[in-house]
Amino acid sequence: MRRADVSVRVGWICLLVVSVSILAFGVVVAVVPMGTDGLLYRADGLASIGVGLFGGLLALIPFRRRERWAWFALWFYPVFWLAHLVGGLPPGKDHIHQVVFIVLSLTGLLVPAREFIRPAQR
């Protein structure tokens, strides 16, 4: 297996883990809303399901095909988690998961970066 193939595989797997985690969180919150404002939590859960599903599909199809636009679009994940960390946003109060997701998403984007940044060969 070529080094480029391994780097892209590491990338999409890391990004898929982040996507599945967001999706799973969304399902839990949509099914079992917490707090006094259940409808708001359900809406947040449905939005999380959408973000996780969309990111997962990007990682599984165009990212694995080495489509440059997917690589750029998936930079949403580290920005999203960094905003959660800096802003002290939920879920959770320990914020360890946010650091883990920042590291995973950056790993998923930086390890295969050469495959997406290099000029197209014709």
C-alpha cells in the first residue's frame, strides 16, 4: 500500500470518528432531551444529526476520492470544536472531548494534506 493511500485512510477514518460521534450525540439528545426546554434540545439534536451525517458522507465519498473541495469543507470540524472549546459551549463541562475531536479532525486533515494541496497532475 502506498504512503499516500495510508495517509488518506488515516484521514477519512479520523474524520469519520468525529462525524459518528456528533451523529450519536444528536440521536441521544433528540430521543432523550435534557433540561427544561425539551424542544430546543431536540432541535439541537436534529441539527447535530445533520452535521454528523453530512460530515460522515463527505469523509466517506468525496474525501476518499481525494476531491479537494471536500478537504476544504471538512475544515469546519476543527473550527467548530475550537469554537466550542474557546467559548465554553456544551456539551459537557470537562471539555476533554472537544480537545480529542480537535486533535482527531486536525489529524484527519493534516496527515493527508499533501494529497489535497499538490497541484492536479494532467
